[in-house]
Amino acid sequence: MSVKSAALAALASAYKLNGLEAAPSIVRSTKPEFGDLQCNDMMPLAKATGKNTRALAASVAGPGFVNFRLSNETIAAEATAMLGDPTLGVEKESPVRTVIDFGGPNVAKALHVGHLRSFVIGESLRRILAEIGHDVISDIHLGDWGLQMGKLLYGAAIASGWQHGDPVPFIKDFSFDETSVEELGILYKSGNVASEDDTALAVARSLTNMLQDGHPILTTAWKRMREISLEAVSATAGQLGAHFDLFFGESDAHSEVAPMLDDLVSRGLARESDGALIIDVSGEGLPDNVPPLLLRKSDGAALYGTTDLATLRRRVRDIGAQRIIYCTDDRQALHIGSVFSAARSAGYAHGIELRHVTFGTVRGWNGKPFKTRDGSAASLGDMIELALAKAAEKVTDKHAATVVGLGALKFADLSTPRKTGYVFDIDKMTSFEGRTGPYLQYAYARICSILNKAASAGIVPGVTVSVSHPSERAVLVECLWYPHSLSEAARLLEPFEIAERAYQVADTFSRFYTDCAVLNGEDPPGRLATCKLVAQVIGRCLELLGMETVRRM
Ligand code: ARG
């Protein structure tokens, strides 16, 4: 049991004894002089019961606060238990089958800064939820089915010399064998620009429809393009350490679409409007005047919302999802909220928890969305290269430099609450000082080297932890808070909780290491036990953030 749970249990029985109905709550103390934990329930309880706050509070530091100070014996006992527990005291939750949808790249479109956030946040959540006991399945939900595909095919037709008439033979002649993902991007752009013209747009639309209807030549071309894109995306995901159990795309829901629409029409849920098929949506944080979700265009094409709804239905039915988490930037709130609402009214999400994990924008110095010098959205590949190059200037070992560069990028993304967004500052994020990935990775490596040095001197860390100095007490209390941070991270779907835990532990550790002799002190095994616990907590936190560590730098 975490210290927080123990304090909560003590409070709960005190409330019961005093005839109070409320469930207690506890937070970390805002100031060290108030102790370690505090309960702010007295004020609301006094209001509810008409009793005096002072009478309610057992120990009063300000009006209505109950403060807890952990005894050094408790801290030592809890820290010892944590050191001997491979999960580090995690309070497991009963497993919920969870599908997490993140990444969401589109065929033929270059990965950009927005994908960094989805990959990094999504992967961290995947790890956090698994760590606390859930059964997690990740799915990349490749954008491979809408009008974009028609535009891409259109681009391929132009590139192989088509000017007018039937574009299909030209697409058939286009050889994708030597085509790189960058070249696909160029094809898409040319198709997209051309479609600004109405006649061209009509062709792109009809190519989309023919593809969705299974036209063999278009299907073959599309498959090749999808493969090329997926190969590039997998490489980047792999580099970032993002793991996907499923590489499904929008297209994989295609066989589901027609029966789903029949179902919705036959039950009177979807209706025709100007030749299109729509479903009304409401609630789920949607504005009052929210437009209906478009399910089928008048030309018969399925849309982004259609494949999303069909995918959701499949995830529940075929994967047995009990919870589905979508990780996209906050500009998709209306879309995802509409899909959730449609799924609810159709009965596709009965008893299913649907969560939209949104995140804010990565900004440049001017406060605007981060762009490259030429004004285009920064490519994810370039951002990774930049971080790796910066790290290589500071870290000589090649492997360590890669670990540090990627860690810097990830930690910068996860060390502010996800909705806030942040400024992309390559110098700050790769610095070894402050709230950065390199600082934490270095702290971890430093403790490993202390443990190594001890090992070569034949000193083994003790199995019991003790509290021998206020600075040691401080770092241990930060460690003890880890299980609670994990629970909060899982509850709020917020990796920031883990990033902050890692930082607090590392920061108090450096104070401890300055104040207390480890190897030359009175009790090397005892202090080494503290070092070992700290390394375990920091190491586990970094792992949950999707960051790698090195034992030497
Ligand atoms: N491909 C989409 C885009 O680039 C993101 C997909 C997010 N996931 C989802 N199920 N809609 O905007």
C-alpha cells in the first residue's frame, strides 16, 4: 500500500468513527513545514455538517487542514518494501482491455511536429496503463482511405504523363518500385494543388470512389503506396520507441461500412440530407450548434468519420475493447466528440469508456505553431536529426548520444501537462541542467556509477533502507510518492505526472548526494540502498516515458 493509501485508510476510519459520510482526500503538503501530506476536507465537511472546522481537524495548522508527518520508521519501512518489490509498490488496477489509437499518420504525407506529440504521449500512456495492470492494444490508425488517396492517385497519373481522358491506364503504368516516401509526398502535393480546380477535384473524387469500390488497378497502386508509407512510418516509430500491436488503417474498416450504414438507416438513426447520409450528434462536450456527422457523401464516398465509427465498432466487437483512447491534437475535439456521440446513440459503445486525449501545439519562438525556416510545418525527421546532432556535440559515446538526443525530445514533450503545449527550444531541451531528459538520464547514470564503484570495492547495497539525514528523508519521501504518481498518470492519462516524479526524485537526490557521504560514510550499505532505490524509481519513470537509459555516460 502506498503512503497515500495508508493515510487515506486512516482518515476513512476516523471519518467513520465521527459519523462523517464523505470519502477522504489527501494531497502532498504545499510547504514542508506543514508535514508530508495534507487533507483539505475540513472546510467542505464543516459546511456540510454545520460543525466547526477546528473541532473537526485533529491537528490544525491553518483553519481546517489536517497535516500528516510520516515518521522516519514509516519512511524506512515503506522504502525497504519498495526496494524489494519489482513493481516498486504499484497499486494494480483490475485489467481493462484498452485500445489506444495514436500516431495516426497519413499515407504519402510527411510526418511532422504534431505526430511527434501523438507518438510520444501515446507510447507513454501505453506503457503507463500496462504497468498499472491493464491489457493494452495499440493501433496506429493509418490515414489511408479518404479523398487524400484519390488526390494521390491523381498525382501519380499526372506524373506518368496523363493530361485528359481516363487516368487509370497512366496510374497502371506508374512504377512505384523505386519510389521513396518523399516522392509520394510530392505526388500527393501535386494532386492536392491540382484539385483546387473543380474538374480535377471531380476526377480525384471519382478515383477515391473507384478505389473504395475495389477497382483492381487502383487497388494495386494504392497498396504499393501504402506499403512505402508504412515502411517509412514504422522506421520512425521504431526510432522513437513507439510500439504498435496493430498497423490497421482507415481502409481496414471498409468491409464494415456498408453493413453499418444499413444498420443505422434501418434503425432510423442515420438519415438522408441533400443526398448525403448523416447522423445527429450532441453532448460529449460538443457545442449546441454542432453539425451532424457526415457518413456518406452524395457521391457515395465514405468519410473520415465513417471509417472512425466503423473502426470503433470493430474494436469493441472483434478486439473486445472495454475502453478506447484516442490521442490526437486538440483541433480534432469536434471530430472525435462527434464520433463518440454517434457511437453512443447507435449503441456501439454500450458500457465502453471512450476517452479523447488531446494535446496542445508545439510552438516556435514567435508563439506560433513551430515551423521550419521556409515556413512549412517542421518535419519530424528533421526534429529528430536536430536533437541527435545537439546530443552528439555533448556526449561522445555514439549510443549514449542517441539515447540522450531522443530522450531530450521526449522529455521536453512530456514534462509539461499535455494540454499546455510548449516552445520547441533545442538548446534548452538538450541541456544537462534543469527539467530536461539529459539531466535525468545523467542522474541515472551517475547513480549507476556509484553502485558500480561500490561493487568493485566489494560493498553491496543493504536490503533495508534507513533514514539517517534530513536530505535522505527528503529523497525517500519523493520515491514513496511514485505509486501515487503512476495512479494519477493512469487516471488523468497524463504522462506529465511521471515526468515530474522523476524530476523531483532526481532533484532531491542531488541534495542528498551533496549532503551525505555514501561510500566514505558510516553506513555505506544503508546509503547505497537509498541510491539503488532512487535509481530504480528514476529508471522506471524514464521507461514509462518511453526513454532509454545508459549506465555510463
Ligand atoms: N490521420 C488523422 C490525421 O492526420 C489522425 C488519426 C487520429 N485517429 C483517429 N482515430 N481519428 O488527422
